[in-house]
Amino acid sequence: MRRKIVAGNWKMNGSKDLAEKLVGYVRSESESLDNGVEVVIIPPAIYVRDVVEQAADTLAVGVQNVGQWQSGAFTGEISAEMVKDQGCTFALVGHSERRQIFGESDDMVAAKVERLVSCGLTAVVCVGETLEEREAGRAEAVVAAQVKHGLASVAADQWSRIVVAYEPVWAIGTGKTATAEDAQTMHASIRKVLAGIGAPAESISLLYGGSVKADNAAALFAEPDIDGGLIGGASLKDKDFVSICRSMPAGT
Ligand code: PEP
């Protein structure tokens, strides 16, 4: 059975107060979740320790980015080892905001994935096409190239630490969601690409991200190749985020 995951990416939002109140609420509500979903909170790195304390081993915690090096003179960066040291088990890699605003290339994504999985962390590798690429009929080719390149250095015994998040760039923070059918089509295509590069495709969790809300999560999560969600805006609203976590069907 594949891991079912709902991860909340706070982006550059939140505060110490939110870390206490929202995470406390999500933790207490998640104790009654019976659908096997792993709930992950991904705050700005500076609040990771506060969130880890609030999460109290009930929720997983991740970071939004790591440096691609082990250690050294890289001012402003944090390493996968440091992330693990602070109690995190997940990290996002290649979020479209990092690719577009900070020039994160597929080579950098691959190097970060390598650092994360060799430290035993789960890398959530984000891929997705722009609106222009979709309209040009290139969505599947663009995503396939990102998957192949980003996962090029994963060794045979490291695949259990890989999660892929499909996030069409045109759907992130825009209120536009891919239809459940379109998302399913892309997820099935990603699974084929994974099989083609020798990954155990059927056991790798594929998350959908892009304006997932309490009222559209259930339809997305009902699709056979959608194993969870990467949630931005709605993860900052405690009740909405819990409702999304509850939308995961049990026993799939
Ligand atoms: C994200 O930040 O990964 C995301 C999907 O954002 P939103 O849910 O706000 O579209």
C-alpha cells in the first residue's frame, strides 16, 4: 500500500503564535483520523523547532528547501543533516516558486534529492508545467523531463524516501485547480515515467498540489493515482486543513 500524505506548505507565512495554535489544533484533531493519512506541516525553517515541539510525534514536520551541499561556506543555507537534527522527516525540493523565483534548476533539484535521501529524509519532489507549456501540448513531456532529471541520482534502496508532488504552476495560489480527471491523467503518466527509470512506481506516493481546498480535496483524493495533497493557502486555515486531511478515503 502507498503512503497517503497531506502536507501543508506555509510558504513565507506564519508566526510563532500560528505554530502553537494551528499545529496544536491539527495535532489534536489528527488523533481521531482513521484514514491512515500522514499529516505533514512544512513551516518556514525558522519555526521548525516550534512546530516540532507542538507536533509531539503525532504530525510530521518538513522544510521548504535545503542546500545541495553537506556543509561549508554557503551563507544563508541549511543542510539536510541540520534539518534532520531538528526533528524533521520531510523536505520539499523544486517547488515551482523556487524554480521560478530563485532559479532552481533540475541539476540543483537532483543534488538536493541526493542529499536528503542519503540522510534518510523523505524528499517531496515538486514538478509541474506552466500554462504556456500546457497550452502548447507539452505538459506531460515537461513533467516527465523534470521527474527523470530530478530523480536521476536515486539509488535502488532509496526509493521509499521519494514522494512526487504534481503541481501545475498555473494552479498554484490562483484558485484554479486541475480537474480531478486531468490530475489523474498526469499522475498516471508520472507513474509510467517512474517505471521507465526503474523505480518501484506502484509504491511511490504521488501528491497533487494547486489550489486544493476543503471542497475539492475529496474528488482529487478519490482518483486511483492521487495519494494525497500538497496544500498551500488552505494549510494556514486550521479547520480547512483538517477537513482536507479528513477527505482522504480510508483503505486505498
Ligand atoms: C503550494 O504552495 O505548493 C500550493 C499548492 O499552493 P496553493 O494550495 O495555495 O495553490
